[in-house]
Amino acid sequence: MKTLVHVVLLLLISWLSVAQTKPVSTTPSAVASVIEGVTGKQFIPDTVYAALTDEDEALLAKQSAANWDLPRENGKYVMYSNLIVGTRSYQLLITKLPKDELATAQLIRYETPTSKPAPIARGKLKPKLAEKPK
């Protein structure tokens, strides 16, 4: 009986997580270019959350990487950078654990200064390949 309850709970949790995300193929280029501009690395998305709106895409497309603050360390394995546009703010959170091959980047939106964070996109950061001189 316990096993049946666990299986039902796992199915429910997996169904809820699928309902909160979009397929990876819908990652807008504005989001990827913002993350790549701030980090200087290639962004390979693995999750796009349903919280991403057209307004977010428009705001992020208008902002240059220079409008983000400098990345700051928060502990040994976490870095973050912020962008504030009016009352809305965005945070790019970068984590790199010692066992991970690539760092993970997550873009988060705050509607107001007191609102809960809404994740927008998540993915891996891969070093850009340097072009070979001719």
C-alpha cells in the first residue's frame, strides 16, 4: 500500500512539474542573448518556465549587458547579477558545484520588490570556442 501511495505521489509531482514548464525549443533569443552577454559564455537552455511573458522578452531585448550590475559572489559556488527596470527586477543566478562539468544559469524575475521570485529560464553555460586565426 505504501508503494502505491509513493508511486501516485511521484506521478502527481511529475505531472505538476510538466504543467509549469514549456518545451526547451521555446527559449526566446532575447533571453539567451541576455544570459550570454552578461556571462560571456554560450547558454544552452534545458528549462523554460511558464512564468516567461511577452513583456519579459520585450524588456530583456531592449536592455544591453551593460545595464546589468557586475556579477557578485555569494558563497563559494554561487554568483549573481541584477537588472532593475522600473519596479520589476531580474536576477541571473549562476551556480557551479565542484562535481558539475558546466555551470548552471537561472534567470529569475521579481514583479515588485516584495514579490516571490518567478523563474524564467534555466540552462548550462558552456565556454565559447575561440575563433581560429586564418
